[in-house]
Amino acid sequence: MAYRTVEIKWRPQSKQDWVIFTSSRKEAARLWGDLVERHFRIRRSGKKRWPDKTRWCKWAKRKYALNAQSIQQIIMEFCEALESIRQLHKHGEKSARYPWKKPTYRDIIYTNQAARIRDGYLLLPNGTSGTLKVKWPDISPEGRLMEARLCFGRIILTYQIADKKLDCSSVIGVDLGVNTLIAATDGKKAVLISGRGAKSIVQYRNKQLSSLQTKQSKLSKGSRRWKRLVRRKHKMLDKCRAKLHDTVHKATRLIANEFPDSKCYIGKPFNGAAQKMGRVQAQQVSSACNAKIIRLLDYKTYGAIEVNEAYSSQTCPVCGVRSKHRRIFLCKCGVKAPRDVIGGTNIRCIGMNGRLLPGQKLPSRIKYLHVRCSSSGGCPASSPRKRELSA
């Protein structure tokens, strides 16, 4: 079985809905904060046996104005966080901390037993706080609703859908980057999508966030000006998130159109390389939306498989000699091509053969595409340029 997520933009429309929405998210945060505090006390007392999920649920029963299923889901997330930190400590990562923050608001999770669809509305029960009614848009996929997550400004729905038999016709290698967002090749042609647009959105977001946080630090927490800056910050972050999602969605759609019925081999995200870079380059690498690109390619193609991309952009695919280059790869054997094309070719070879092999053929055509987001939110426009490449 496969899973698919659908995001709905939603905010309460009436005053009563705002009261239910705010009080429920505060109750979820209070439950999380009590779990953090109680776990700290148990850990400090030196008890070797900590409460499991059943004991936590029994302790939290009828103490919070939330649906029983939502309380169980929050406790389950807390137990999973504890287990992940415990495993990190077991493997020597002593700097990892157990949950310690007490948030003011928190997202609420509803299982398929709690969330219901009735007469064109999605009903989200919140215990004694009340029930939220959300107008149901006609975008639901064919499948079973498994989970609904209520966030500020959106609702994330998770569906379980049946697996389909897939017959892929080709295999492509995908190299992710910053200036070049996606470089994909099937051995015959290569498609490079510029990442300047996504890079500018991330830079604008980081600058605005730094400026607003600096202004907030000079004000009293909870004052009217401080709250006004909080609203500005959330509005800016929502707008940048929407723009970035739109850009990545259109870029991955271009790849799916250029290579229909294809299976992808993608180099693993390179965020660890930021430790060896300068401050500006490290921020660009760490802010790259690689996980989102991989998730969208996995959905729009016949699967995206991550492989180790070590030295894929430094190894000549023809003679196998390793050397460092800038944007253009120029080997002593006469191979000249963009470094992203070299990386995509080698990643495809690693995915198909398990390792780097010399004697590969470079793509004879290179196509450059630029994602353009119109103000009206229309279809993506691209300006392709083709160029012959001598192998």
C-alpha cells in the first residue's frame, strides 16, 4: 500500500470556530508540555523503567479538552521522539536532547476514527472544546483517509491508496544542486533546470526573517508591536513557502514531462557538505529543498531511489579519471560538459550498476529550462535552449 498527502488551505471563518481552533491547539500544547515536564521528573528521579504509551494514555485520560484519539496520537509522537533520542545516545550522540520545549500552540492529529466526512464537510472533533466543520473541496484521491493534521492556515490529509503496477520505459539519473536545481539525463539527452528562482526566494526569506527577529528582540514579548511583528513574520513565511512549493512543483513537472514513464536514481542530499564550506555557501546548501524535490519526483515518476553520489561530479564518465573542476568539467581525454551533466550521468551509472564505471556515453543534447512563476499563478513557462555536446 502507498500513501499520499493532500494539503488544504483553511482558516476559521467565524468567531466560534476561532475559539475552538485556538483553545484546541493550546490544549495540545499543554498536553505536550505536561509530558515534557513529567518525563523530566521521572528521568531526574533515577527510575530505570519509564512509562510506556499505555501508561501515558491512562495518565492523560479525561484531563484535556481534546478527542481521545488526538491525545493518543500526541502521546505516540512523544514516545517516538524519546525512542529516537535514546537510540542516538546509544550510538554515542550524547549532545542530543530529550524534548524540553513547552510550546504555546501545537498541531492536532486526528485519526480516521475521529475525522469524518459528512454532507460535504470534514468534521474534526475536539472533545469538550467543540467540533470544527471544514468545507470539503473536491480534490480527494481514490483511497482511504488515514490521518488529518490541523495546522495554522492549513490541513494536511494522509490517504492510503492501492499500489499500481508500473512499467517504466527508461532510467534517468538526477543530480540536485543550488544554482542548477535539477539536472537529469537518460543517457541520450540532459535537462538542466535553473535554480536561481528558488535560491532568490530562500535568500529573501532568510533576510526578512533576520530583520524581523532583530526588531522583535528590542521589544517586550507580548506587546502590541511585538505581536504585529509576529503576524508579519508568519505572513512572510507563508508567502515564501507557497512560492517555493510552486517553483519546485513546476520544476519536477518539467522533468516528468521530459522523461515520461521513467524511474529516477537521485544522489542523496548533500547537507553534510555544508560543514566544509563558507558561511554563505553553507546557508545555501542547508536551505536547499532537496527532500521536497525527491518526494515530488517519487510521486510524479515511477519511483525515486536515493544512491550515494560520492565523487559523481569529479569522475570522468569516459576514462574514469577523478579531478576537480568548476561549473564546466574539462578532462584530459577531451570530455567537456557541464559538471551537473557529468554528475547526473555518473549517478545513473551508480544506480544501474552499483558503482562508477568508465566507458559511458555522454548525452548528445543539453536542454536548459527556466521555471517562471506568473503573478496570476498560471501554468509554468519555460525557455528551452538546445546545444549539441560532443562526447
